[in-house]
Amino acid sequence: MRGTGVTTSAEAAVVTGMAQGDDTAGRVAPAGAPAGAGSPRRRYWRAGLLRGGIELRHLIRNPKELSGHLVNVVVALLLAGYISDKVPGTRVPMAHLTLAGFAAYLLFQIGLVNLPQILVTEREEGALLRLRATPGGIPAYLVAKSLLVVAMAFGTLVVLLGAAAVLVDGPLPHGPGGWLTLLWVSALGLLAVVPLGAAIGAVLPNPREALALIMLPSMGLLITSGAMFPLTSLPVLVQKIASVFPLKWMAQGLRSALLPDAARAAEPAGSWELPTVALILTAWAVLGFLLAVPLLRRAARRESGSRLSERHRKAGWSGGRTA
């Protein structure tokens, strides 16, 4: 796993530099336009998309990494297969509510748990140190990671909903409105957690501690956000605390897309509150972007060969593993 990550980071870093270098060669600014207007941003996007494509190919070709994502789908299907109750006050199967909540949690986990682990691991392998020597390396890196996470998230969501519909009679959106709600809630939910995950990954100490520091709060939110069972069954104080975090609203938005209107009776407000879902997730997206870019730039500025070598020495890595 770790060796694969090194190859991916090194190859992607080379492509990032080549894409940016090739794009600048022979370019002449249009008459009357400010010097370099627009071109740096296009270069960063191009380099980021190329790098993201490389990382996606590595992910697809790595059965161990793919199996890690599929395990969560299998767990969700097993839970849904064993739950036979109805949502209190409705005729909606509890299994459908659980699958909708688990779909939200998978998106949340990829952005807020998997992404920080990826960033911390690549920082330890010298990726941020290489980015310091690449013009526009941080923006291109963020574009690449966003592409990777979005592909992982939507791929996992499609597999979960498709397998659930075939194997356990799971829920699917009803009509174009349901599909549209599923799309915008999933996209906005990812925007809410991916930048936050990048910010967390920039400050976590090392890969060994990263999982321990973020998994426990994530599991706590899974239990308290109504993703696995009706939120109304929890104490009012817990409901109020959960309503601050994005997972509660992601799960509620996906329930509105996947469950019939009768399931609204199990919601604390008796409705889906989709305008509030959009508002809360947008607020978290803005907060995450405000935190992620400066924290990643700060982490990159603080990187040096001596710092990296010292961390590798403490971790017991061999000299050949340093950047």
C-alpha cells in the first residue's frame, strides 16, 4: 500500500511539472491583456486533472485499495438484509432509512476520513516537499485530490445503491426530482467535507495517529446524526449538537431523495428542510475552503529535507524511503 502511494505521488508530481512547463512554452499573451492573465489558472487545472487521472488509474489497478471501499458497501448491505422493522409512525422499511444514511456516511467518510489519511501519508513520503519546487503545485494538487475523491465517492455511491436495489430491494429515487435531489445533495455534501478533510490532513501529525484521531469522532457522528436510525429517537440535546455538523444534513437530504414522502413523519421537523440542508452544507463548504488552502500552503512551507528525514528516522523508515 505504501509503496504504491510513493509511485503515484512521484509520477503525478512529474506530470504536474511537465503539464505546467509544456503549457507555458511558446505562449504569447494577447495584446492588451495583463501579463499571464488566465494562463496560470488554466495550467493548474490542466496539471491537476492530469495528476488526478493518474491517481485514479492507480486506484483502479490496486485491488487492495478497491476492496477497502467495497467492504463498507458489504457492511451496509448486511445491515439492510437483517433489519426488518418499519420506521416508527410509517410503513417505510427501516432498512431503507439505514441504506440512505449509510450512503451519506460513505460520502462523509471518503471526504473527512480517507482524504486526511491520504494527505498525511503523502506528506510523510515527501509529496509536499516536491510541491514546493513546482510552480502552482498546491492548487494543482488540490484539483487532483478533488477529482480522485469525487470519483471515489460517486463510484461507491453507485455501487451501494445499485447493489442494494438488486440484492435487498433497496431504495432508489422516484422520478427526475428525486434523482436531481440525490445529485445536488451528494455534490454539495462532498463540497462540505472534502475541503475540511484537506484542512484536517494538513495539521494531523502522522499516518499512524491520523486514523485514531479522526475515526472516533466520525463514528460518534454516525451514531448521533440519524444516519442509522431515526433522529427523533435520540435526546433533544444530542439532536441539537448533531445539527451543527454536515453529516446530519447530508443524511437528511439523501433520505428526501431516496425515501417516500411518508418518511418525513420520522424527521424532527416533520419535513425534509431542503433549503436548510443546502444552507448548512454551503456554510461548511465555505469554511472548509477558507481553512484548506492556507493550511496546506503552511504545511508545504514548513516542509524541508531535514524535517522529512527526521520524521522518517523516528518512524524507523529506511534511508531509501526519503524524498
